[in-house]
Amino acid sequence: MHTGPQRDQACLIVHGPDRPGIVAAVAALVTRHEGNIVSLDQYSTDPTGGDFFQRVVFGRRDLAVAMPDIEADLAQTLGPMGMEWSLTDRSVPKRMAIMVSTSDHCLLELLWRHRRGELPVTIPMVISNHTNTAEDVRSFGVPFFHVPSAGPDKSAAEAEIVKLLAGNVDFVVLARYMQILSPDFLDGIGVPLINIHHSFLPAFIGAAPYRKAKERGVKLIGATAHYVTKDLDEGPIIEQDVARATHAHSAADLQARGAYVERAVLSRAVEWHATDRVIRHGNQTIVF
Amino acid sequence: MHTGPQRDQACLIVHGPDRPGIVAAVAALVTRHEGNIVSLDQYSTDPTGGDFFQRVVFGRRDLAVAMPDIEADLAQTLGPMGMEWSLTDRSVPKRMAIMVSTSDHCLLELLWRHRRGELPVTIPMVISNHTNTAEDVRSFGVPFFHVPSAGPDKSAAEAEIVKLLAGNVDFVVLARYMQILSPDFLDGIGVPLINIHHSFLPAFIGAAPYRKAKERGVKLIGATAHYVTKDLDEGPIIEQDVARATHAHSAADLQARGAYVERAVLSRAVEWHATDRVIRHGNQTIVF
Amino acid sequence: MHTGPQRDQACLIVHGPDRPGIVAAVAALVTRHEGNIVSLDQYSTDPTGGDFFQRVVFGRRDLAVAMPDIEADLAQTLGPMGMEWSLTDRSVPKRMAIMVSTSDHCLLELLWRHRRGELPVTIPMVISNHTNTAEDVRSFGVPFFHVPSAGPDKSAAEAEIVKLLAGNVDFVVLARYMQILSPDFLDGIGVPLINIHHSFLPAFIGAAPYRKAKERGVKLIGATAHYVTKDLDEGPIIEQDVARATHAHSAADLQARGAYVERAVLSRAVEWHATDRVIRHGNQTIVF
Amino acid sequence: MHTGPQRDQACLIVHGPDRPGIVAAVAALVTRHEGNIVSLDQYSTDPTGGDFFQRVVFGRRDLAVAMPDIEADLAQTLGPMGMEWSLTDRSVPKRMAIMVSTSDHCLLELLWRHRRGELPVTIPMVISNHTNTAEDVRSFGVPFFHVPSAGPDKSAAEAEIVKLLAGNVDFVVLARYMQILSPDFLDGIGVPLINIHHSFLPAFIGAAPYRKAKERGVKLIGATAHYVTKDLDEGPIIEQDVARATHAHSAADLQARGAYVERAVLSRAVEWHATDRVIRHGNQTIVF
């Protein structure tokens, strides 16, 4: 369960059509490269004819030296089986950018967990269309970039953001970034984006979910972390959670309480993504 | 928190436009009728110009004898203030009918809680469009009536149900009754209906919510108990709850797990309704 | 996640000192016996020098025929590695006895879940030192045996229970059986016992936990399912859960609410034990 | 549910022996001083002969001017009934000191919630026996005082702390202050102290609760906020909560996860205390 960077540990993700012998083949491969399996999770939508997903963490002395050999063996072993895979060195943290508007609760939670050593990432930048969080961000030693996005045409702002991100980050977290991103932008950055939606999707999609929740008289409010796709509020869900609501809560109360659910849900989703626990599968996720 | 019938206790519900002095007027009324307040809850949407809601439970020796005087005093005291009220003798349990189709989990939970003395109601009848639960129902000493509802025209079945219910029950619980009820039926029975919807409304309204939840890849499933209105799945929500779901759950797994959430949520809603803890307010509820 | 009996599926539990190659050896073994891994969980207290635990479910046509060969291969493969293992045919449900005193909530929950097909066990008998649940038990088609246990000397009663259980059951559930069992009894029956303790162990060990919880003014009450050992209330914990409590709850209220936590916690523990998801490890459990 | 300071609102706490007419007397008093009841909670351990507790929030134009008259009326009205009461002007926030050692998670949560306007207090000082949090504290504009407490004799340190606190604060929060405070200190400061205990009391009292929890193999970990009394870990509980634990969590993992429960539980307790929602009653609390 350690979430910090791990020396001499690799994480291998394998997925593809299920068939007998995959687990044995992967385990044998790890063994013949002198790896010692630390944890192994697997899931199959159907053992006969379904889709197979596996996550293996293994330790191996002098991992960096052995990586090319292991990569080559993976290609030879899994390629003929029609499987896809990715192998990552766990001593290399992913680079995470955060995009934010004015609300700071998700942003500060991520920065603070990172400072505590509980998020195995580096944070090369925070980008905001506002400036109110700049001082806080920089007090954590993280660069802050202000990219205003006023006016109907967001293309210049988006282009500037793409330029900042390109080649510098492995994934982006929208920590209450209140601008709709264009399909071109999503194509342009080429890395996954995780969003926190301030409602319990698929309920209350779109804007002002807490006001809608108040009007509907719900007894629980929630939040949803999901990967961003071109279909707004429709991407694969990573994590969700809820908190109790009563008649005595105003829409503003719900929003204040919801903020605590949002930051917890987003933090878990980010931690799981950063440690390669989340595999996308169509519009769903496998979370190991 | 006792939920069984209470001798010599009354429950008074008051609501109407908020104004200074209501609480004092009600408390003084209880005192001058020698009542002793056991519990008091109040809520105002806005102390100046909002709507006011109050529930007072008070003890009074020989309550039955005093009821007419208290009623008359309520009319004199609250009438001029424009308030509405209802006074109930807590030694008289509400009469609850249960309507059910084939799924027995909500039905059995209600029958069993009732037998344990945890639901202060009487159950004069269970009505079903199927017969599979008849033996179980009767083993609890509760009458079972079979009213088939095949074919597109439900009016004969509905008429028969209205005839069974009329004058015999104070509220009806749809414990997974899988027939859509007509507006005429709802007008005809003249008592509140509580429904359990097997999803976390307003997500997944309509049929097959667990299949939809699986397709959407949600990480929590839920259930909603609500009063029935002519707008399907849109009535005032009384209670909601959720359970964790993962990628490894099939739609059938979600349904099986959901059953436990459904029975818990419905039971709480029924208990609260039976003890006059729920006040309808437009399309919302106040739950004391 | 299917919990019913599964045709042509085996469950293999392996544990022992961790060392490189165990997962590969087990996976290869399954493959060479034409098994297809359905699910695999593993845990190691420490990949270098710790204890290793694995649960593998695999499908195999004509499993019953192949079992002896697989068993022999396991002995040859895992024996030299110093591992222990157990292989079970998932089409053969475990035989579960239930022991109960007067409280019926845990008992009925188990019987009812079993009837719904959600507990993959057979229930050859219910044993009680009281008779109040006899009729209910028999209405589920389950034999009921009354073994009174009045007086200070329980040895005759215990001997009678051992005689009923011996050879007939694979595990025993104490579903609120309010008698302390002697070390001799525990030795005598030779199968695991699961108990539900009506508190959140290790808080409020011993009798009257709800009264103690009320006196201590706790804000959550809980229940604990655990394996029974000779140290009362000290056995390995399988599952725990809690419910909210407030100042307004009397000790009796806490007990009534606690009953719902107890039945849920015990049911989960029983399901997990019945599906070989729980491995004892000293005074702790691994729950896959 | 607004938690910020409220202009022209008073909070009245009344408690004493229950007797008929108390609610009426209090409500009439509020009305004759032109107050408008915003919220009212009451609880009685037993309506005949028990203890009575009430919290009334009421609005009143020019409250500050009216306070002396209301106070005098309270003395005249409630004194003869043997009741105790306290009346506070909600526009005057309580002054809260925070004491902390090296762990910053509870401290930062409180400072951050305060900055968001979600804790209706002022924070005149943070006192620590370490210096690592000084910079963070001051970045919130809050004074930081370092009072070392090395060596077995804490009396000098305690005396210094008493001097800092005396007359300057209305309550003290021990936000993971890892020193045992002497009875003399508790007598000396004369204001309530709220402590967060990093376990689910009464389980795992004393030091190293997460290690003990790991050894006991619990499936939930928790935290408890309570008032400090001379009996270590035995004071009245204000709030508790839990998080799931599994066999895969090390003691360090439990501690890291527990930190999130601790900060949430402590924050709720502080908010409730700051808004006069908590009434001590022997070794228990009434939380409205």
C-alpha cells in the first residue's frame, strides 16, 4: 500500500483477450528476470472469451539495467498472444499538472498530500485562469502560470496551455477548472486528464449541481472523479463518494459540504492513477 | 427514539408561514393542557418570511379524554395565524398496506421489523400481482390478496385494489411493486404511497437501473425511497443510501447488493412516515 | 463475485514463506492441468522473507475427474517449497451449522440469504438452547435441535452438541449464541467457529456492550465477526462495521440499531468464509 | 446550518431538571423580547424526572442593546425553576488556541477551514513544543509560540502556556499535542480543551494505537474527539468516525489513513463546540 516512489520496483499492466496461460506466462517472465512479485491483481470480464486485465508489481535488484531485457521479453511473450502491456519503473514518479479556477479546496489538498509524501508524483506546474491561488501554490515550491481565458474564444488560451504542458507532464488534473475544454485541446495535449465533477454522476450533469440537488431534495450529495473525454461529464468514472444532506442544508451548505467530498474523491483518483491502479476499458475503469 | 406505539403521547405537526411567537404559542398550548414535551423539532426555511415546520411529541395523562379540547384549542390558537396542523394519538398505530410483485426482500424486511416491534403500524393486508410471496406473508399472520394485473388495461386491477384499500389503510408501501399506477388510482386511494426506487435518484430513472449503472461504470449504487406522485420517479425523496460497487460486479451482482440497500432505505422511510417524522413541502421533504 | 456453488471451478489456497517463483509455479500448475484462472489474489507480508498468501479460482472442464492429479501435482510442486495449500471443488458447498439463543435477527438473516441463493452453503442444522426460533427455522426446511444448557455445568450440553455436529458440518456460526463454550468443546468439534460480537472489538469486550457504550457516550456503535478461540473475544477478526449513535439513543435503542449491523457483518463474514476468502494468520485474517 | 458569525443572533443554552412548561417559558421569554426563533433543539433524558437540555438560536434586531434585559429576564424566569443557562451573542466569535506537536494535518485543516470562513472563531495563537509548523502557521496570519517541553518536569512549560492562554482564549484545541497535561494545568487554564485521540475510543487507549490496531487485525480504524478531563482518554466524547482497513495495510498505512479521519473528526467537533452545539452531561455529551 506504499504510495511513495519505490526503488527497484516495476509495475506491469497487461490487458487483452482472456485465454488460458496468461497469468502463468507473465509470472514465469517475471521469475526468469529474477523479479519477485510484490502484488498481483487480475480481472477478467469472462474467463472464456472476455477481456483480461492484470497489474503486477515486482521487485528486482538493479531494475533500470534489466528494463530493456524485460521489455524485449514482454514483446516476445505477450505480442503473439495479442496482449497489450506497459511497464513502468516505480522509482520514476509521474509528472502531474494541476489546472484550477478560483476554488482552492481540491488544489490545496493535492499540494498538501504531495508535501506529506502521499502522492508519488512531481508537480511541475499549476495553471489557472485566475490568480487568487498563486501565492499558495508558490509557497509549496510549485510554479504557477496564469493563463486568462476571458471571452468566448478560448483557442488562444488553450494553445498557450498546450505549449506549457507539451512534453512536460504525464497527466493533468482539473481540480475545479471551470472552463469547458475543446476537443482540439484534448487531442493536443496527448496525456490523460482527470476531472472532479461536483455531483454524483450521472445525476445533475452540467452546471450548478448543488442548486439542482437542493431543488430535488436529495438526502445525499456526492462527487465523481473521471477521465475527461470529448463527451462532457460522460468519461470513465474512477471514484465516487457521498455525504449526508438534510432539508436544513441550503444550496450553499451543500456546496460547502460537497467540497470535502470532492477533495477526498479527487485525491483518491489521483493516487490510483499515479500508481497505475486504473485501467480504462471503454467507458468504464478497472481499479485495482 | 422509541418507535413502538406510545400510550398517552400525542404527536403534533404544525406548518405554515413563519412568524414570531409560533413556538411560544404551541408550547404554551401544550402546557395549558397539562402536556409535557417529550421531543420538539422545528425548521424554518427563513425566519423572516419563510415556511415554518414543527413536530412536537408530548405526554399527557388520559390523552384520549383530552384530545377534543386540545383540538379545539389548536383551531383557536393556530387558525388565526394561518397555520395548518395535525394531531395524532401515538397509541393508535397507522394502518399500512404493502404492495409487492415477485421480489420479496423489501416485503420480508418490513414484515420482520414489524414482528420485532420496530415498526409502530398494523399491516391489514399485502396485495400482490403474483402469488409467490403468499405463504410467507400469511406465516406472519398478515392477510394476502392476489390481484393479477396482466394485459395492457390495468383499470380493473386498480379498481379492485382501490376497493381493498378504501377505508382500511392510512398509507401504502410499494415494496418493489413493478406496475405503473395510473393517476386515477393515485387519486382514488386518497392516502400517501411510499415507493422504493432501485437507484440513486435522479440517476438512472426508469427501468433496469442496475444494468444502466453497470454500463455507466459507477462506483456506488444506491436506492431512494420517495412519495409517489403522478410524475414517475419524481416524487419527494424521503431517504437515500448507497453501497460500494467495483468493476468486478456484474449487473446481477449490483442488483443483489442493491437489494440490501433498498430494504434498509425503505424501512427507514416507512418508520419515519409511521412516526410522523416526514413533512412534505412541495417536491421536498422535511425529515425530523 | 458470484457466491453460489460453481460447477467445474476449484479454489486453491496457498500459503507459506514468500520466495521468488511461487506465483509462477502455481500459475504454471493450473495451466498444465488445463485450468483457466478466473480470479487470483495474493498478499505477502514482505516479499523478502515474509509470509505469502494466495487464492486462485480456476475453471476446468470435468474438474472432479482431474482433482486427484491436481492434488498430486500440488504436493510435488509446493511441498518442496515448504508451502501449505488446500484445494476445494466449488460445486460442493460447505456444510454450516448455526447455533443461536433467543435473538433471531442474525439467524433469520442467514436463513433468508441462503434461501435467496446468496450463501453457497448447506445448512444441516440449527442448534439452540431455547425453543423460540424452532418454528421459523423449520419453515425454511432446516432441522432444529433444542439442547438446553441451564445450570452451571455445561459439559452434558456441550457433549450433546458435539455429537450432533461431529462429521456433519464444515463450520459453525454462533449467531448470537449466548453461552460461553469450553476449550474442550472447541477442541472437540474440530471445525472453525465464527462468532458475532455485539460490539466494535476490542472496545466493550464481554457482556452488555450496548449498556457500556451508552455509559461511555460513544457516537458510533459497531459489531465484529471473528473466529472463536479459547481466548474469549480475542479471536481473529473477519469483519467489522458501525452505525451512528447519538445522545438521544437509549441503551435499548443502541441494541435495536446494533442488531442491523450485527446481521450485516456476520453475513459478510459467513459468505467470505464459505467462499474460502478468509485465511487465518496468527491472530489476524487475510480477506481476499 | 450557517457556521460563520451571525449578526443580531443569540444562542441560548438551558439545562436542568425536566419539568412541564420549560419549553413554553423559554419560548415566551424569547417572544416577549421580540426574538424570532431560528432553530430550537431540545432533549430530555426522561420527561418525568430526567435532565432537560435545550439550545435556542433566535434573531433580534439590535441584540447587543437588548442583551442585559434578556439576561435579567432569564435569571427571573429560569432561576426559580432550578435551571442553568448561558446566552451568547453569535456575532462574537469564540477565541480558539491550538496546541500542536510535530504532526500538522489537524492543525492545517483547522487553519484552512478557518480561512475559508467555515469556523466561526478567531485564532489568537498556536502553541507548539516544536518549531516545524511555525512558518505554515504564520503564513495564515496566526501568531505562533514555541514552548519547548523537554525533560521530565513539564511544570515550567505548562506555566508558560497558562500565561499565554490566560484571558486570551475561550477554548483550546489539542491538534495532536503529544504531551500529557497535568491536572494543575487543566485547573489553571479554566477553559475547555478538545483533544483528538487517534483511535476509536475506548479501543486502543494510550500510545501507539495504530500499531495496536494492526496487531489486533481490525478491519476499521477510527478517531475520537473528546473534551479533556483529568482521566486520560476518558473525557466526554464529542465525535467519532472510522475508515476501512485491510490486512494489506501496514501500521504506517493505518496511520496515514487515520490522519484523514482525525482531521475530519476534530474539525466537526471544533465547529460544533464553536457554535454551542455541544453540552457536557457528566461523562457524555449532548450534540444538537
